[in-house]
Amino acid sequence: MSWSRPPRPHRGHVLSRRSGPRHLTRRLTQLYGGLVLYGASSALLVASGLGLEPWNVLHQGLAERTGLSMGLVLTVVGAAVLLLWIPLRQRPGLGTVSNVLVIGAAMDATLAVVPDAHGWTARIAMMVAGIVLNGAATGLYIAARFGPGPRDGLMTGLNRRTGLSVRLVRTAVEITVVATGFALGGTVGVGTLLYAVTIGPLAQAFLRLFAVPPASGGSTVVAAAPPRRAILRR
């Protein structure tokens, strides 16, 4: 009788040998709660009119040119970026696909009920709320460990294929999308700068707050894990 060591899971996945229903329920709640909150927080930045996060500058510019809703454009762009994973040999997780489907819908739903802010006090308050909630949404979503968003996966895939640092790849990609979005009519302003400066520390703080403890009891669950250095950006 021979014995051999079981194969190790793919490094892009996290294997939880004993993940009970309650543990999985918490992770799924964080995943979808985070995605909905991300879409809602991005809508607050749109309503403030003081500047958007990099990818949403592009989404807004495309929405202005095509007449489509911003949420629908976000979904279409997310799907297109996901197709770029194929030559990069990236593996999507449940969170990756859900990201494409949920955030845009949540953004459009929020924009339908939240009025544009008038007056500097209201606009600044809405901008700050949008950035802080976006950081919370990032922490919820990534801590659930169901896979990175399509745009983060694109950046880490390019990092592996080109050998360039994640920071350099991210900077180049985001400068490109901001410049393109601005040329198309997207909003760049103080909110864009404030977001760039604060989203990293905010996301890290909320990641620690919403970290899912190790599972205990239950059945095996395999879920894609986000790249170690990736921070979700829409």
C-alpha cells in the first residue's frame, strides 16, 4: 500500500478544510455587502461633483459619450477587463464575477435616489462620506477572500507577465484611465486626489477590522484569494 502527499491547492486560492455554514455565511455577507456598499459609495462621489476615483473617471466619461448609465458602463468595462485575464492566465473567483455584476447595479440604484449635492458644505460632506464608505467597502470585500476585482487582477497579472512592480503597473494604468476619462468628460477634482491619498490607509484599517477568523467545523470550501498587495479599485 503506497501513500502520497495530496496535491497542494493553486497559489491563487485559499483552501479552508473545515468551513462551516456560519463561517461561509459571514464571508458571503461581507462579499455582497461590500460590493453593494462600494457601488453606493462611488455614487456619493458622483453626486458630490468634486472628483471620482480613477476608474470611475473613465466610466463617467464613457457614460457621457454613449448615453448609457454609469453603472452599466462600469459593468461592461469590468467584463471587458475580465476578458484580458485570459492571456494573463488569471483565475477569477466568485468575488471577481460578482464584482462585475453587483457594483454597477448598486451604483445606478443609489444614483436614482440620492440627489446631487448643492452648496460646498453638502458637497464636501458627501465626498468625505463616499471615500470613507469606499474604504469600508474595500475592507469588507477583500477580507471575504473570494477573489480580487477584475481591475486588480489585471494589474497583478501584468506584474507577473512583465516583471514590473505592482505599484508601477497600477500607477501607469490609473494615469491612463484618468487621462482618458477626463478627455471624455469625466470629473477630476479634489475628490480624486483625496481618494488617491487616503484609500490605501482606509482600506488597510478596515481590512483589519473585518478580517474573517479561521474556520472551525464544517465542510471543505475552496475560494479564490486576492493578491497580497492588491487593493480593490473600481
